[in-house]
Amino acid sequence: MTGTKRVVITGGAGFVGSNLCERFLREGWRVVAIDNLITGTNLNIDSMIENDAFEVVNADITNTINIEDPVDLVLHFASLASPLKYFEHQLETLRAGSDGTFNTLDLAREKGARYLVASSSEVYGDPQVYPQPETYWGNVNSVGPRSMYDESKRFAEAVVMAYHRKSGMDTRIIRLFNSYGPRMRIDDGRVVSEFIRRALDGQPIQIFGDGSQTRSMCYVADTVEGIWRVSQGEGFDGGGFNVGNP
């Protein structure tokens, strides 16, 4: 494997993270997956364990990250994206976006690696513009019931841009919009998994509000393709990209 590129993916045992691990392995990269398994599971990565190019580190990215040998790319995907889980783990969610972002950026800077952070459409808050372009600043509520997740992502973006402007690091920000597909937890609490869970349990499909809400649904394979392209492209200014269904 000498000369093969190497990527570190935090949250690598999670829904999107494990699908990313598979994609990078298929592209011939060596992959280091970091996860503390709060919401990730070894079931998501069992099929990769025997691959010599795949390494798993059970660690909390809010602590200092030590990775030996060269790293070409750091993808920070460790976060509690499920509403049920980030309500349950509010402080951990905030720390993943704050301490976790600092620590993964420090790792990338130490290794001279490119850096990409997974942000969210939630940075736009309760938007008044549809669809949201990357130039939209949003309509946010920093003390609302979902603020622990929203603010963790907004803060992460601010930290990434500060590193980019101060040190010239090669950074990218992607804002994910409602990904769904294989390896999504059935108890995730988001709309697709919740509809499926209720259907399997023979329960009525529950609609919140008046049913007029819209979502930009994006199948996980398309999400991963968007992440791959942003991670591999050249000439970016460190800013954000929406990754979803237009």
C-alpha cells in the first residue's frame, strides 16, 4: 500500500460515515475510521474489518487525536444528527462541533492534509428562502429547542473558516440535506426512518404541523457522491456547499 492516499473519517461507524468509508476504500484509499459509538455501530463497518486498508480507532474526537503516519485528507463527520439523540446528548453534540472541530483541524494542520467538515442545512435555521442557496444567511434561533445541533454546526463552520483565513489551510464545508438510505437507524427519528418504522409496526403515519413542510431528501449514495466530488476538487475558497436534492 506504499504511496496510497490515506483519509481519516470521524464518525466512520455512523450512517453517512460508514458509507463514506466504503466509497474511499473502493477508490483505493487507506481509511482510518474514528468513532466512539454513541450512535455509530460496528455493524455498519463489519464488512470492511477484514480489509487491510481499513483501520478503526475507538476514540472521542473531543479529546486530542493522535494518528501515526501521513494523512492526506480529514473528514469530520462525528456528530449526533438524529433529533432524538441530540436531545438526549445535548452537551456531547455541542462538543463534537466545537472541541471536535478544533481537534480535527489541528490534526489536518499537523499532517498538512486537506480538511472537510460535515455541516447541515440546519445552519439556515427556519429559512424564509426556498430553496436555500449557499449565499443565504438564514433565519436562526440560537436559544431554540434544536439550537444545540444548529449552533454546533454554525460554530464548526466559523472555526473552519478561521483556520482557513489564518493559516491558509485547504478546507471545505458541506451542508447536508436530509440524507436517507442503508445503515440509517430505524430509531433515528427523522422523517424517512420514522415513516418506515411506523409502517413496519402497523402504526398510523404521523404528520407534524399542517403537512405543508418540505424537505430536500437525498439518497445516501448521492450524498456520498457529492462529498467525494467536493473533497477531490481543486480551487475552492474554503467555503460551503449544499449537498442535497434541488
